[in-house]
Amino acid sequence: GWACDQKNGRGVMCWPTSGETYDGDWVDGKPHGVGTHAWDRVLSDTTDAFNTWFNTHNSYRGQFAAGMRQGYGRFAYANGSTYDGNWYADRKHGDGAYTFEDGSVFVGRFEH
């Protein structure tokens, strides 16, 4: 919904030019509450002779506050790595587990 000319309540917003979507709670025009922010893009690597194309997909599912990742959430990186844990001001902060692309895991405290 809308209130005072800003997004409020539950909803989906898509940014076609950047390949981003946000599906979740909104307060005063910003993600706030629980939601999923995903980036899907097809990129070209023009540095190689074959002009290789590849897809990227990053996503975050979790808590937001005033438009930033804050609270508990899971970030899945395009390379297969994941971070499950706490966030503060869009940064990993507090207890969490980072699973690397090769499957190895770091469990501990993250500080920003």
C-alpha cells in the first residue's frame, strides 16, 4: 500500500535495468521488516577472446531496517558461498556462519 506518497505494507518492487527485485515489507518507502532482495544479471566478460556471457545471482532473505540489512538474514552469493547470521547497517555483524564456495565453513563472530 501507500501512505503519505510512500510505499508502506507488503509489496514487490522491480528495477528492470539493474535486474533487482525486492519482495517484502515496506515502511516510509524503504524495506523494513522481512523481505527478499535479489539481483539477477547477465554479464559479459569482454576481456577474453570469446566474449563470454554468464549469469549472476545474489540474494538476501531476512530482516531489514530503514532500507538496510539488519537483524538475522541469509545472503547467497553468485559464486555459491553463503552467509547465515546477523547483520547491522548492511554489514555482517555478530554471530554467523560463512560457507565458502569449496564447502568449508567459518563459524564465529563478525565485526565491521
